[in-house]
Amino acid sequence: MMRTACLLIPALLTALSPSASSGEQVKLLTGFEKDDLLKWGYIEQGDVLVTKKAVEHKKIGWIKGQFPRGYRKGDCTEGQMALFRHFSEKVARWYLASGKSPEEVLYMQGTVLNTHARFRQMMAHDWSAYERLRLDVKSTACGIRLQVMLEDEMIAPHVTRFYEVPEGKWVTLEFDLAKASKLREVPLGKTNARRLGGEVLKARLIDLARMANIRLVCHRASRETTVLVDNLRLLAPGAKDPSKLDILTDLRPFPAPGELGFQEKPQRSEPASGKRARGPLERGTAVQAGLNQSGSRGMMSLPRGVAVADNDRILFIGSIGRIRAAQSIDGGKTWTDLSGKKDSMTACQHSANAPGNVAIGDGEDGYVFYTARCSGGSGINDIYFRHLKFDGKGWRLGEPRLVDTDVRHCPEFKMRALRLPDGRIWVVWKHYDRFGKNYLRARYSDDEGMTWPTVDSNGLISFRRRRDPRAYPLPVTWWQETPEGWEPPAEGRSGIVAGSRGFHPHGSLALVRYGESVGCLYATGRHTAWTWFDAKKGEWTAPVVASKVWQGPVSAVTAGREQVWFSLAKSGSLVRLKRGQWVEDSPPGHPGGGVLSVAGETLLCFWKERKNGKTPIRAARKPAGGGWSQP
């Protein structure tokens, strides 16, 4: 009887274990079979299934010959079909053979699988009952280096593993989910212990119950090859996989979380020593600056900055495909790059760069923000910051600093930045998230651009891309379990500006100073919304309607302490904030749009008109407490 009891107890424990109670020791996520592919919107084209976009691209000649990726019957390890990704001789030679291409290039050219915005349509998102992810992979013509990237709703950067896949045979890649998601502990200093409410931060790199994306990227292939993928599955603790393929693992440790330091107050370094040439100015004659393609549409339509040290020394920063800077030491008569080369500009980015970025000037200093490269709507991208600081003679370009590693599409076209008088720098951009939705994400820096937390950041890691000269500190938001009371950002949207899930991708946004803090105006598709950051509460206020015109602000400024003004493209009105209410207040004859500027507490509005085949520029001013002048 005792022997029988001893045999039954383990069986009973197994039956009651969390993994067994789910009913699946090995859970198939997807085998890429035809019925599922048709449900996901794929289209049959001969013996393969491909996306609608691929069919369109083939019709217009963008795809020649066979489809480079899709799903087909034949060589597979489960069911009847497998994913295939063909890398041509040209792609292999240009991007994959060296194994050294920057990540932002590989995310476009080397992607094998990317479930961005479709993951939860394709497979289960709650993996919490499982401890291992496995998938079968084969490279037909050469060995490859393959990256497996996992994302949940929030965490960035992605959790990743690398594998050396041999030539010509199926193998199984194993991703240790238990190690990736284990609870990690970070001792806290006094400031953070007081801020977070405990002496130890206990948090996870990834929440297996909220999975949101899986991506496979080939980092190296010596020649033309086809990569096959099949049988994505999860294994519960102790489960035996019926597959007999060789198993490849990556045993390197996952990133170690660190404590995120906080400034008691923002830093603002002292201006460089030396005399400044200041005094009354006279209008001079116009000169041709000769700044490369300075008349290009990109230079004139994207945010650009001007920093002024004195009457003679001026810095100009603008984007003409790459973000560049030029300086003058004679009041704008001649221009050089930062090394002194005449009629030239200094490139501010250290990457391939996307065609458009943001530059601002603040007093004597300039600040630039740029993406590593446009990597497509679903490709992961990074934002960098560089400080152009006046050293008493001219400007020097600071080292790149990492702002964010989780941007997609081209956020730099919808990005705005602002430095407050106390030294804090804010940057806000249109964030295209891993579900394919838009919102506004905000980060700030209190240490002159060294680190860029969101308001919900609670940890720090060291992170490096291949293009970077070294690893950079990156504030992150862990899934915090203790100290208790922490709530994750709504739907995992770290750094979200209040109400901005409704931000319209074809609208505009603006950042302005508001009291001692920052305010944000943005388009929703229904109206222009207004919110500001309440520093005492550490959160953005609930948005209110600033105008029923949906496109958002063309230009926005703050006159005085809290008098915010903005212009609208589709309205003849200027709008200002008056004792908490938004009211219209325009100069005579103002047709709409235009650029706003402030000199002291005097507001200026500039706009263009069309008259008799000419385009006159008109201006009106409004002093503090006074009315508008005639234009």
C-alpha cells in the first residue's frame, strides 16, 4: 500500500502543477499552416502564400522574379508548410557577409520574421506557464548568425539571443524564458528608496503574460541562402519535446539591471568664460551663406536651431537629409563648419541617418536629436542626442547620447524639443508602438543630455549598438513588483503624454514653456489638445480642447510666464491661453498660419500673403498688456 501511495503522489503533484493545469506541456504557437495564414490575410500566389503588399510590389515591378519571403509547402518540421526568407547574392554581399552591418540596416535587410502589430492575431500572448521557447531553423546554403528578439507590451530594449545556425540542416533554437523573466533585485540608495518607497527594487526584464512581438534577424550570411523557420512552440517546466533535432542555446547572461540615479535639481553648466561682443546692431546687407544645400526643401521645412553667443558668433543647425551645423564669427558675413572650413557644414549624426531631424538653439548652445536611420514602419530604431556647446571661441560637438531604442517609422518628422530655464531638456515625438498604434512619448534629461528617463523609468542598463563608440546608460521601465504600489503605464505605453493615444499621424505638435514646466499642444484628428506636465505630481494633466481645428499648431510660443499662443494652418485665428481658457486673438488682416516669436514679453506674428504675383511677408506685434499693431 505504501508503494502505491508513493507512486500516486508524484502523479498528483504533476496534475496540480501550473504548467500541467493549462493542459499543454508543449504548446504550439504556430506552424505557419495554410488555414492560419489565410486568416492572417496572406494571399496564395502559385505554391506560396505572401502578403497583399508583396503582391502589389510585384505588380509594379518592385519585386522581380520569385518572392523573397513568404510561406510554402515542402521542407518543414511540423505540418506541411514553413516560413522562407531568401537572401539574394546582392543582399548577402552588401549587408550580411561581413557580419558588421549596423543593426538599423539589418532590421531592414536581414529580417526573417517580424510579427509587429500582428503578433496577437497570430499566436497566444500569455506565456507565463512556460519556461522555454523553441523554434526550428534551417539555412540552405551557408551557416548564418541569427538573432531572436522578444518584446512584451512595454520593456525596451528587446530581450535578445544569438545563435550560430549551421548550413544545410534543421536545428532547434532554444530561448530560456525562465532566466529572461526571473525576478531581479537592485539595492537602492537613500534618494531612490525614498522616491520608490523601499530599499530594494525587485523587477523583471520581461512579463511573459503580456508578450507583444517576436523578430528574427540574420546578422551574417557568407553567400546567397534561404532561411526556413517552422514549429514555434513553448515548453512547460519539465516538459519533454518530441523533436529530435540538435538544440542550440545562448548561455550569455541577460542584462543586469542597475539603479537609476535622479538629480535633486536639473544641471545647467556655467557659460564659457571670455568677453562677449554685445551692443546695438545695425541692419547689414544680405549675403549668400553658401551652406551646401541650404535652399533645399528639407532645410526650410524641418525644425532648425540658431544659437547666439554675441553679435559676432552665431551657430546654425538644420537638416538637409543629414543634420548639419555651421558657425559664423563675423556676424553672419561668412560661414564655416565647426573646424573652420569655409562654406561647409559639420555633420552632427554618427549613423546612416534618416532624412529629417530636430535642432533647437537655447542661448549660446545648440541641441540636436536624430534617428539612426529610417528602418521602415515596423523596424526598431534609435534616437540620439548631441550637445553643441560654445567654448568661448566657437562650438564643439559633444559625444552622442542614447535617448530611446524603441522607435519605429520616422519619428523625427514629428519630434519637438525644449530646454527650460532651470536646465531640464524635454523631447516629445510621435511614437509608433509595437501594436502599430500612435501616441506621443516624452523623455527628459536633468544632466545636460547624459541620460533620458521617462516619468515612469525605474531602472538603468548599459546598452550599445555596433555604430556607437561605447556603451551608453539607458533609463528603462522594469516590471516592478516591490516596492509595492507601482502601476505600469497604461497598456505598456511608457512615457505617454496624457491623452495622446488619439494623436493624428498627419497632424502637428508643439512644446512650449508653461510656468516653470512644459506644455504640449497636439492634433487628435478631432481637435487640437493641450496638456502640461505637473512636476509636483510627476504626471501630465488631463488634456483639454484648445481649438476645434484638428490639424494642431503651426507655431507656438509662451509670452511672459503662462501666456501660451499658437497659430493654426486652417484658421484665420491665433489662439491664446487666458486664465485657463483658450480664446482667439489675432492681429488685423491675419489670414491664418504664420510664425510666432517672442522678444522679452512682446509677441510677434509673421505671415505671408499672395498679392499681384508677389509674396509679401507681413508682421504685427503685441506688447505685454497692449493690443496688436497694424501689420
